[in-house]
Amino acid sequence: MVDPVTVEVIRNSSIYIAEEMGIILRNAAYSPNIRDRMDHSCAILLRSGEVIAQAEHIPVHLGSMAVGVKNTISYLKQIPIDLEEGDVIVLNDPYIAGTHLNDITVVKPLFYKGDIYGYVANKAHHVDVGGMVPGSISGNARELVQEGVVIPPMKLVRRGELDVSVLNMILSNVRVPRYTRGDLKAQIAALNVGEKRLKELIEKYGVETVLEAWDRAIDYTASYLRTKIEEIPSGSYKAEDYMEMDDKLIAIRTSIVVRSGSMIVDFTGTDKQVDMPINAVYGVTVAATSYAIKAALDPDLPMNYGFFKVVRIEAQEGTLVYPKKPAPVAAGNVETSQRIAETVLKALSIPLRGRIPAASHGSMNNIMVGGIHEGRSWAFYETIGGGMGGRPGKDGADGVHTHMTNTMNTPIEVIESVPFSSLSMA
């Protein structure tokens, strides 16, 4: 059995590897969206697709990462597509990857002596992936294909060699190919660094020791979370909130059942999916729910698969929080996710009186601009912090990102220094 000190060393080493992946991705990226706003997330996952370590990046990315990777593994087996050492899978289909089309996900299998022992993965919000409008988030979209190019899981890198035909297929469907090309290569570079560091970790401790330490870290998170849940009186706690459409309100309803150190979050009763892009795919619902629970119970809780051994998240397919394809979903990632988190926090405010803040501004405040300049398309994307609700005993913070977003703002100097012509340079 691995001693507790070694478990902690390996656990924290894995977390830092995910952090280093994020640094590489940020530094190598071309677009202000990733380089300056840092709208990206990195994680390490088990061979089953469950998260073992993640960086402190974007909640909506991280909470959906395991959903996306597990779906990808399943998809590849069904096709089938065999994974080889050096391969990198790319995808953005929200009904597989778990967020929206702008979030392009790349996944790399980790091999040791011919067997896969885990994966490294990252998501990055690309400034544009085609579709009806620059920035690819249109309030008028009525089906997924109107929101941009849909990429099912496919090999972007084969045995270490970039597949130029796949890359060109993606670049031919976006408005700013220079950024897309550079950002995708930065994502691949981040995976390569993560793979290298994990190999070094295994060479130092041995693969059996690393895998056992990961299992112990998962057990610790599960055990620790149970103690936190046991502090909540057993019972069922309900809440509802709404998304606004032009002519009606769309209800999000949740029931949180706490019993014997476990928690079930059930969204039964939520309204049906709509023909507007405010539907939130299941991965987004998982991300918003897990974020809210972690924030309410213990922000310092180590986050890995152990969380989901204690908390179960249920939703009915065909609803706003678990739509069926081809419903549009772009704004579900950036707007509905916020409202899901608020609904869960509202339910938790019943047993955790005095610990939950008031509702935030409830949006990621997305601004997208673009057009054609000197015969070339350009696009720019930004999020503006709105502010959080009042906290127990003090006011809320103004002008900050809250809940499901965790990005920076693009510095005005960066915006002013990039001429339109270079934005769209192929």
C-alpha cells in the first residue's frame, strides 16, 4: 500500500501538471480569447474517462470534462476508431463534448507499455467556429448546425503527425483561421507537455504506485465530501428559477435529496427544451451543479471523480437542462449554466441558511463583434464581469465574473493593438 505522504505528493504533482498544461496553452495561443482572457481548461483523467486532477480554470469546462471524455471514449469504440500512441482526438459536438461548439476539446491517450492508463485533455473557447454570426453564438439559431461547424471525435494527430486534411477542414469553416490554427496547435502542445510530465512521474514512482495513489485520492475526496454532506440535515430541498423568452418563462426546477452522507440532485419538472439556443446540454448541467455544491460546502474540496461517487445528478432527456440533438445550445453554456448554478444554490440556502450569497447578475455578458474588412472576415469575443449578489454580512463584489465563468477581460491595449487585417490573416 502506498504511504499517505507519497499519495499526497503524487496527487499534488498531478494537479500541478494540469496547471502547467494551462500555462503552456495560454503562452502558445494566438487569440486574445485564450492568450489574454484565458478561456481554457486542462485536466488529467483516468482510463475510464473520470477526472483525477484539474487546474483552477473555467468551471463550466472542468465540470463537463469527464462527461465529454467518457462520451468520446464510447464514441470511438462504437465507430470503431482505435487509439495509438501519439494520437490526439479533436471534437466540439456539444452532445458529446458537453458544452458548446466554441469549446473545442482535444484529448490524448496516455500509454505505458502498450496500454492506456489515462488521458490528458483540454478545452479552449475559440473566438469563432462559423455559423450565422461572428463569434458563433446567435440568438436566432434554431438548430445546432446554425451555430457553427460540428466536429465529431476524429484524429487531429495520428501517431505524432498532424493530419493536415482534418485541420484544413476545420479552418475552412471559421472566420479567423489564423487564430484557430494557432490555438489548436497550442492545445496540442499543452497535451504533449502533460504527457511528458506524467511519464516523468511514472518513471519516478512506477505506474502501479501512481494509479494506486490516484485511487486513494479519489477515496479521500469521496470520504471528505461525505463528512461535509453529513453536516446538512437529511431531507429534500427544492427550488426553481427561470430563463426568459420573448413570450414566456422557462422553468428550471431542482430537488436536492440529502441522506446518509450522499446527495441526489434531480431536475425532474424542468420545462421541455426550446427552439432557441438557451438549452444546456447535460455536461453543462453537471458542471453547474457540481460547481454550486462545491462552492457551498467547501471551496477547498479536492475535485476529482470522488465527488461523483457521493453526488448523483439526474435530469430528463428532452428538457432545457438535457436537450436532444439537434437543439441549439450555444447560450445554454453561457447563460443557462449560470441560472442552473443559482437554482442549486437557492435550494441549498434552505439547509445552509446564512452561508449562501444572493443571486448574481446571472450572465456571462458575452459581447461578439465581427464582419468583413478589406475582403476578409474578422471576429472578436469578450466577456464582461457583472457582479455577485450580497454575501452574508457584506455586500457583493462589483464588476467581477461569477459562477460558471472564470475568465479575465481582454486588456484595452490588446484590442487597440490588433488591426482588423491581422485578425483574419490565414
